[in-house]
Amino acid sequence: MAQLKNLSSSPHVRTSHSTSHEMFNVVCALMPATFFGIYWFGFHSLLVVLVSIASAMLTEFAFDYVTHRPNTLWDCSAVVTGLILALMLPPTVPLYIPYLGSLFAILIVKCFFGGLGQNFVNPALAGRIFLLISFGTAMTNYTIDGVSSATPLAAIKAGENVSELKMFMGFASGHIGVSIAALLLGGLYLLVTGTITPEIPVSMLLSFIVFCGILGGHGFDPEFLLSQFVGGGVVLGAFFMANDPVTSPVTSKGHIVYGIFVGFLCAVFRFFSNMNDGTSYAIVVGNLVVPLIDRYIIGTPFGIGRKKGGK
């Protein structure tokens, strides 16, 4: 009986894309930022990435084994969760941090809610928020060559001068996935391959820039807006987390509304909270609003809109 095929009614959508194919594309897109982060921060950052991915994969395998479910490791979604979480971590965190973060992300947020496609928020982001709440000191300790230093956003808030070019290239303190240039390269790859559509990242980033100008206290000063764009995790969030198909709206108009809302929250959290960068919280709140967006922004059903007898 398990081998019976399900025949659904037309229309039938035919595509070469599969979950594993899409997840593999995301992994490929994250490689430039991953390699640069390891190069810039050193060997320990490589261990953080490997432990995070291994913890995510082992947790999913163990859950499938204990609950007698088919092995889902081959869809590569656990690898993506572990890798994204690792890129959001400081490069010198103790190795139990990525282990516990991926364990929480996969087991609590993904598996306990039914597995791939059933999670109501992005697992990697939920894992990072769990770590921020539980291990605040370790999660905000940024060091380069053994010297603790403030992140660029913290320096900007303190009134210090920062180099936007160094921030853009990734030669700055911060999380492992700090290179905006590498992240934009990966985002372009996702767009070219059709893995994502531009509505969410474009609307989110534009909304963020506009509200930074409105709320940031410096008006639309280009240097200030550029420093906000290349600082923090807004680019990583826009291309690799906000557009998660499971936790984002289903319509193109919904994508735009969702992107604008998340971009607005990113700016609000950045300027009116005690966090230097609230992208994680902004996207998770956006995830929770997605059911409302899908309820009130409804696409045209297939076959509706043509004149009777029209071609």
C-alpha cells in the first residue's frame, strides 16, 4: 500500500526543481560567505560551521529513526539550517553553542511541528534567538586575533567612524557570515537559478533603507544609509531567511507586503531597541504574520479571469 501513487486533478505542474535541488542551490550560494568567514576568522570558525551542520543532521536522523519515519537527510534542509545558523554566530563561540542551537532548531522548531514544510517560523532564526536568550554573553562576544572588538553597528551607535568598504567586503568584526559582497554574490546566484524570486529581498531591503532614512535621525544621508545596509545581518536575512518558502506568503503581492513589513521592523528594532541588529526578531515576527497576509491577499484561482469561450 505504501507504494500506491496518488493521482491528483489537473493542472499538473512539471518542474525539474525538487527540495534537495533547491536546498543544494542554497548551500552553493552560501559558500562564498562561508569560505570568506573561515579565511578571515580562522580555524575555530570552521569548527563552528562543521559542528552546527553535524548537529542539525544528527538531530534530524535521530528523530527520524526514533519515530520510525523515512530518512529525510537527503533533502539537505538540515544542512541548510545548520549552515545558516553557523553564519549568524560569532566566530569564537564555544562549540556547545552551535551544537545546542542546531539541536533546538531541528528538534523543537522543525521536527516537533511535523518536519519540513510544517515549521511556523524559520528554524535557523529560532535557533539563534534561543541562543541569544540562553547564552547572551557568548553570543555577543566578537573577537579577531584574540582581541575583543565592537561590531561595526555598535561602533556606529557609539559615534565612531567605520569603513563602509571594509564592512562591505567583510574585513570587520561580526558573525561568521559577515561579508556583504559574498552574500550578495550568493543572493544573485539564487535569483539567476530561480531558487528565489526578487519580491521579498528587494522589497525588504528597499523598505529597510527607506525607514532607516525616516527613523535613523540622519535623514537620507547616503553614507549613513550605506553603513546601515552593509552592517548587521539584513542582507543575509533578506536573501537566505526571509524568503524561506515555508514561512513566507504564497502570492507575489503577499511577498511584497511581507518584505516591506519585515524591512520596517528591521529598522525599528535597530534604532529603538537595545539590540544593535534585530533582523532575526524582525523576520520571526514576519513569519508569525504570514497567515494573516495569506488570508487577506489571495491570488486569482487558476482559470478565473478569462472571457467565456476566450482563448
